[in-house]
Amino acid sequence: MPFNKRVSDSEIASVALAKRLKITGIISTEDDTDDLVTEPAGAASDRCVVNRPAPKFSVPAVMADGSIETVALSQFKGQYLVLLFYPADFTLVCPTEITSFSDHIASFAELNCAVAVCSTDSEYVHYNWRQQAREDGGVGQVAVPMLADRTMEMSRSYGVLSEEEGQAFRGLFIIDPKQVVRIGHINDMPVGRSVEETLRLVSALKFADENGQVCPANWKAGDAAIDPDIVRSKAFFESSD
């Protein structure tokens, strides 16, 4: 749907900064945080931008139990979601990623985080790939839903579609319980993602959301964080000398 008014990059940045400052306690307002993330009248969440609502989707998927169902973004509301795009089934790097994330599903669950993977293959291709053992290049009975973006619209809306190949680049998005995109990475097709780093990012994001502190480089659970107040933040830097 065309917009009557375009939001400039500077306006988007201002809104995002205001929201972050409110979350960290530097500023306060009586309005709900959600009100700071606004769209022009008639706009849809049809593009992926950090600190804005995640593009909606509703696509077929092969579930962990092998059933085929429709999966929508709204089903993940109230929890974090790691949404992992990958190029194609029956390939080389992709099964290593999918099985690694599946093997760590309990660790994500401890963080109130779901994981879903998506390619432009059909649900029937997904289903058959799951029948192939890992030692034969398959993924086996993985514990994550495998979303089928047959129309390529989901990959396109998240900005990961290679139009020439008709496949998704290796996009990874972390969506929060309010269904706002908080972290986004896109790798070229030859390079896989790190499960351990993704867990660290979810943990840090959850910590920041719950505690109002900000996480320094290489932060992991149990490490000191930084108070966003400019005066109180000195305690962190003094202790890190």
C-alpha cells in the first residue's frame, strides 16, 4: 500500500533513539514504549528495519513432529524469536547450521526464545530432507520448524532474497516478545552462523530489556553491565581497568 507520507531516515533514527533512551531509563514518559514505534497512516510492516515491527508472515512449515502446518509471526508473540534464513535444502553449509541450532533448542528455550528456519524450498522438499540422515547430508528429525517461503515474499520482506538465485542469503534476525526486530545480520551464502554467538546475543538482549543496563563488547551472562546514566557508568569503567 503506498504511503501518503514517507518517514525520513533521520525521523526513524530519532524515534529509535528515543525508544532506547526510555528502555534504559535515561528518559521517561507516560506513553507506552510501543507508541514510540509508529508507522504512517495506512502503512504496513513490509520491510525489515531494526527497532521497528518485524514484517509479518504466514507460511507453510514442517514442524518438529513432522506435521505440516501454517506458521505465522503472531504465534511467537510473548517470546524472543531467532529467525534463520538459509539458501536451500540438500546443500552443504545449511544442514550444519540447522542441526546445530536444533541441538541447542533447550538452551534457547531457557531464554524464552524460539527458533525457526526458512528457505524458499517447498514444505514437501523440507519434509523429504528431514527423512535423510545427518551422515548422508540430511538434517534428520530436527526440533525446529522449517518454514517454506515458496513465493519468496517473506525472504524479500526481510531483505535477504537473492533475486538472481531465487534463494535467501544467510539472514539471522532476533525478534523480541513485542515482535520488534532488535538484531539483524546477513551473511553471504558461503559462511555459516554461530549458535554460541546467537545465544550470547539473545541473552544480552534479554538482560538489557529486563534490567535497563547496556551490555559492553563480548558481554556474556554473569558479566558486569553498564549503567546508562553517565555518572553511574563510571563505576563500570573504573572496575575494568
